[in-house]
Amino acid sequence: MQQTQSRLIRRLDQQIAAAAHPVQGACLMAQRAIGLVRHGQLTEARDQLTALHQLAFQHPHPAIGAWLHLAEGLMSYFTDFSSAAREKTQRALAIARTARLAEVEALSLAWLAHLAYARHELPALIQHAQEALRTVAESHHAARSRLALVLALAHHYSGRPDLAQPWYAAARRHATLDGDDATLSALIYNRAEMQTAQARHAALAETAGLKPELLLGADSVKNFDAAVGGSAMESLTPILRAQTLVLQGDFDKARELFEQHLPVAMSHGLARLGSSLLADLAWCRLNCGQREHALQQAHEAEVELDPGCEVDDRAATHSRLAQVYEALDEQERAARHREAATREWAEFAAQQREWAVALEAAGLLVP
């Protein structure tokens, strides 16, 4: 396994070695486990957390308990994006508040805002972000970088990349000061993903040309992760690259990446995007001359389309399937998907306006 070169992990190793009290050392070890989780080194993180659970059982202490619950919450999130992540993180927050552990409280709130964003639950995102901003110290770079990243993504999702930029800058500044290469990797990945999603929307709506610079964003994620020793997004980066290749019309390379990486990526949290990615793969197959296989893949995308997934993913699926079926001379199916796409894109635009208004009303426009 590739060893992390994270500056944050190295600093924590030094602090653990110098810890004057077992409780302090245990809390630092839990923070180190969180760092390992975010670098995708789940096996080593699990071993460390198991040892800490044994220590906490023998010598219970609220600080150890709070850090352990937060670490377990993030382990759940980065393993399978399960609902257990929120429950464990909320437990960490409750312990931190009872024991007046300001650092764990602020970081738990920042991650709860992140989890709310991942579920697209806007009221919860705003509530946790506001509470975190009231709690967090200026020098608490871990909480501030996470919170800034979440708010950058929220503004970007609302269709206001201009308002996202100061938050991205704040996230980068605090992560750099903390030596937190995992957050810097997440910043590069999420920013590239948002830009790709916007370009994909524009391309499917036939309002924009190709975006050759998008591939640089996907490559930046891969190069940075290689430099720091891995990332929790490692299995997702090839899918981001495949999506940018589709936008550029390099269908053969995109198809190869989808075939190689899509099954693993869907098992690591992209199942909710399965229908739109399968529709992209069908489009690739069609453009590679695999008409029969493209038709089968389009049918599979229809089956995988989850009415409960995010509206922009539903819209992208319908738009792409309309293109596939039209090219396959399945005009009735193509018309049905075009109509559905029009409805879904309109709903997405309304959702973007709702997010923009709510973020402004909550006082979350600027860092």
C-alpha cells in the first residue's frame, strides 16, 4: 500500500510521540485515523480505531469518545456513504457539547454540513453551517477548511460560481495552513466535478461548446493524489475523467474508462449517479459503432433511473437517452425522454434559485 506523504499525518505523528498524557495521545491518534480515512487508507485507519476502542473501554473519557464517534462517522461516509455517518457524527457533536469540547464540536458541525450537502438537504446544511460559524475559532483550520469547502460547493451548485470562489479560496488557505493534503485533494476534485457537471448540463442543453480545459482538472486530481499518497476519491477520479472525455468527443477512451472503473465507482458511492453514467456509456458505445450494445446499455440506464436521485442527474439521464434513442431511430422513446428532460431541467433551475436565495438569506454569501 502506498504510504501517505500528508503533512498533517506527519505532524500528528510528532504530536502523538510528544503527548504528555494518555488521553491527549488517544485523541491525537483518533485525529490521525480520520486523516488516514480521508486519504483512502481505510485498513490502517480501522486497525488504529479498533485499538482506540479497546483503550476507551478500559479508560473511558468524553474527549476520546467524541473523537472516536467522529472518526467512525467519517469511516462510514468514505466507505459506503451510509446514513450511519450522520448518526455517528451527531453523537460526536452531542458528546462534545456536553463536555465543552469546542474543537470536536466545530469539526462535527462542519462535517454535518458536508453530509447535509451530500444529501442535498439545504435547511440542515444552513443550520449546521451557521452553528459552526458561531462556534469555530479562526485558528481551527480543519473545521474552517471543511466548512468553506461545503459552502463553496453549495454556491457552485446554486449556479453562482462567482460566489463560490471566495469560499474555495478560504478552504484552500485554511487547509494549506493545516498541512491538510486530503482537503486540498477534495478541493481539487470537487471543483473539477462541479465544473464538469456545469459543462455537461450546457452540452446536453446544446448551449455550449466543448471544454478542453476540463480534462486538466481531472488530471490535477490524479497528479496531486499521487504526490501525497492517495485519496478517498481515488476510485472516482477516472469516472470524472471519462465524463470530460465524453464532452470532448473522445468516446473510445471514455468508454474504456467507464468499462474499467464504473462498477467499482458505483460500489463506492456513485450508485445514485448510475443511470446518467450508464447513459453516457451508451452514448460512447453508439459513437464507437456498437449500436446493439448501445441499445442494451440505454435500456439498462432506464432501469437504473432512480426517481429519488438528484434532479440534475435525472435530467442528464433523460437528455442523454434522448440523444441515444434518436440516433438509434427510436423516435417515440427519444421524444419521451426529451419531454422528461425539459421538465427535470426546469425543476433543477428552480432548485438552484431556491438555494441561492436561501444561502443569501442565511448570511452565508462571503467568508
